[in-house]
Amino acid sequence: MLPPARRGRRLALPALLSLLTCSLAFALVSEDVKKEARQSKNLEKSDISKKNDIDLKEIVFVIQSQSNSFHVKKAEQLKQSILKQSTDLTQEMPTVLLLHQLAQQEGAWTILPLLPHFSVTYSRNSSWIFFCEEDTRIQIVQLLETLRRYDPSKEWFLGKALHDEESTIIHHYAFSENPTVFKYPDLAAGWALSIPLVNKLTKRLKSESLKSDFTIDLKHEIALYIWDGGDGLPLTPVPEFCTDIVGSSCATSFQSSLPLCGNPVKKEDIFVAVKTCKKFHGDRIPIVKQTWAGQAGHLEYYSDYADNSIPTVDLGIPNTDRGHCGKTFAILERFLNHSHDKIPWLVIVDDDTLISISRLRHLLSCYDTREPVFLGERYGYGLGTGGYSYVTGGGGMVFSKEAIRRLLASKCRCYSNDAPDDMVLGMCFSGLGIPVTHSPLFHQARPVDYPKDYLSHQVPVSFHKHWNIDPVKVYFTWLAPDEEDRARQQSRRGLREEL
Ligand SMILES: *[C@@H]1O[C@H](CO)[C@@H](O)[C@H](O)[C@H]1NC(C)=O
Ligand SMILES: *[C@@H]1O[C@H](CO)[C@@H](O)[C@H](O)[C@H]1NC(C)=O
């Protein structure tokens, strides 16, 4: 007899597996859309207010794409899906832009710097800029009908609303007296700015430059900018912007399964480096061993002190309280110098990072080891004024060997042993023209620091920090080997028993 929870999981599995096939999902969506399109063509003439009767060609679609080849492929597929659905509807195509092709500037992914471009180029012939992610699924007919509810001659900031349940470090503890009041968009569901708002924001951007040094959580920061301390506009929540499986009223949904391209990367093909120091050997390393370390094929603990009971490797770099730049570069050199010739991937984590190696193996199957890949959760520093993007270290930094080879072949190094390693790496890779590849599945903070609605459409790869949580419980709740692995193990076991 299976406990009820497990029965539920069994039922969910086929749905999960069918989602894994991108092309299948596309096919399903476009069939639905055709049907809806036929129905809505009949409706169109009758009951939609003429004032808001915008055409598809008045929507500029901006896909928040990235230049890594796997991501380009996904963005191109979404673009084709938008254009194909549009062809089925009308003769006049909307504009579909790929963010990574729009501007070479390092901060383009933060979107606000591009608003002046959108204002100049599209304000005369368009009504809406609609933004979405590579994994957003769009039903064009429903989207058009949804946007027609809003008068495009007014200022609008539309999206699926998220809010904080408690104040969090990733939002600089904003609205600490009542964190639920401030709404910001879940970018995965798509979000839209009317052209009058784009024009207004452009004017503001020209008169006062962007202030913040750090870009940490883009969706929150965009909403804060538009809200402008109460003088601007709040987010208008749109129920048709969705992240769950396509429902009939949803104009958007989100492909939320973990990427897998062929077979998962073998665990022997990933080298895991854990940064630690003597003072944490006692309380943090046991947690790594109790949780995820067993999944790793190769793992070493790098410290300022050799402790054979763990064991740790003393890199000969004195421990520093702030950054770990010296330690991290020593790890990179050691990886290239030593016997790890055949290992294509290196992951560097902190001793208080919780990570699922099994999910990482899925994710990495989508990346080409011959390319310089520098992957993790992307933050930005000083992007308004010629800064750079970086992978924030606590969530885990993933490197292809080619990325490390190019980095160490350059002259770029730490300006001091205690410089922040992740930021120096970002600066170096930026100088080499190697962009950060962003995955929102890595997390610099704890699960409680993110809205539940946001985490609900993720298969997270990592979280970070033990502060005020039980890390073992967090690991087994959020990151323990996924259902699919478990199901496969179970069916294998079943097979053996039958034989
Ligand atoms: C609007 O104008 C821009 C810039 O000239 C052009 O690229 C775009 O295709 C135009 N859109 C439509 C729908 O005509
Ligand atoms: C790696 O090799 C270089 C060149 O042989 C050497 O200078 C460096 O000290 C080595 N680094 C490590 C960490 O072994």
C-alpha cells in the first residue's frame, strides 16, 4: 500500500515527462491556439471595445535571451512559435526581438538601459512592449485579447504579481514593516509596458541615471524603479499571465521542468570544490557530508588547514574574513594543473551551499563543454556605469574547462587575496568577452528568501546559507534527488524483483 503522497507523485510523473519534450509542448500549444484562433476570429468583430482594438503588429515581443548556444536555440524556437501563431491569425507580423542581439552592452539584461531604444524605435508604430523569458509559452490569441482590456494610450505595467512573505536580504529588506504590500512581476509569466510608460521612463532615465550599484533581483528592482517611491506606477496584476500548465484562460505559461539534453552528464565529469576554512570544519562540513556530498563523483575540500579526518587540502592561502579570491584562483590553477585532465566541468561552492549534483548533471547536459561556459545565478555590479555581471558565489559557480583555460591564460588576477572572488571572476570574464550564463535555478539565498509562487515553477539546483534554518531539512525538502530519479530507481528495483 502506497502512502497517499506517493500515489500523487506517480500520477504527476507522465505529465512531467511529457513536458520534458520541448517540441511536443510546442505542438500542443500551437494546436490549441489554432482552435482558439478560429473561435476568436468570430468573436473579434463583435464584443471588443474599439478603442483598445490593437493589432498584433503593435506588440513588440522581447525575449530575454542569452548568447550561449543552448539559450539561443531556445529563444529562436520561441520566436518561431510566436511568428507561426501570428501567421495563422493575420498577415501582419509583430516584431520579435532577442535581447542578446539587441545590444552588446554588458547590462542589457537589466532591461531599463534599453528603454530609450524602445522609445525611439517603436513609440510611433507600436502600443506595447511585451517581455518574456526563453521558457515562457505564449498563446497569441489570448494575449491579444488580454492586452485589449487595457487602454494603450495610458501608462501600464502589467504582470503576474509576486510579493515577499517576509523581508529579505535579496531585496535589501525593503518594506520590512509589511513586505506583502509591494508587488513585482514574475518574469517567467511575461510582463508588459505600454508605450506611454516606456516614454515616461525614458525621460526619467535621461534626466537621472540609474542609482543602484548592485543588480540582485531584477524583477524586484524594475518594479521599484517604475514605482518610484510612490510617485510612479504600481504593477497591475493580470490573471491571464500564468506560470503553471496551460489553462484555457491563460495567455502565458512556463516550461518549468529541468532542462535535459540527451543523457545527464556523468558524475565523474564534474569536479566539485568546496571552499572552507578551519573555523567551519566542525559545523559545516558534516552537513555537506550528510546531504549532497555523496552524489559527487569527485569532491575536494579546500581550506587554510589540512585536516586528515575530513580530509581537507591546504592551499597555502591564509584564510580571509571577507572575499576568497586567492583561494578561488588557487583552486582554478590546481584544477588545470593537476590530474583532472579528462574532467570537463568544475563547480566551486561554499561550505554552506546546498546543491543537487543530480540536477546539475541534467542541466549541464545542455551545455557544450568546448565553449567557455561560466554558469550560475547572475548578479550585476555598476552596470549603469560600465560595470560587469558576475556569478554570485554562494549559489555555486560552474566553469567549463575552456572557460578556466582562457581565464588563466589572461593576466587577470585578484587585486588582493581577500577580494570578493565572484566579483573578480565576473570582471575578468567580462574583460575576456565571456558572458555569464544565467540560471535562476541557482540561489544565493535560502528558500524563505524567495516567494513561494516563484519557487513553485522551479526545479532548484542550489540554495545558500544556514542562517536561521535547518540546512539538512532544507536540502531534503528542496533539493533531494528528484521524483524522476526516484521513479527510475524504483522501477529498476521492481524489475529486479520480478526477475
Ligand atoms: C515600427 O518601426 C520600426 C522602426 O522603424 C520597425 O523596425 C518596425 O518594423 C515597425 N513596426 C511595424 C509594425 O511597422
Ligand atoms: C600550476 O602550474 C604553474 C606552472 O607550472 C605553477 O606556476 C603554479 O604554481 C601551479 N599552481 C598550482 C596551484 O599547482
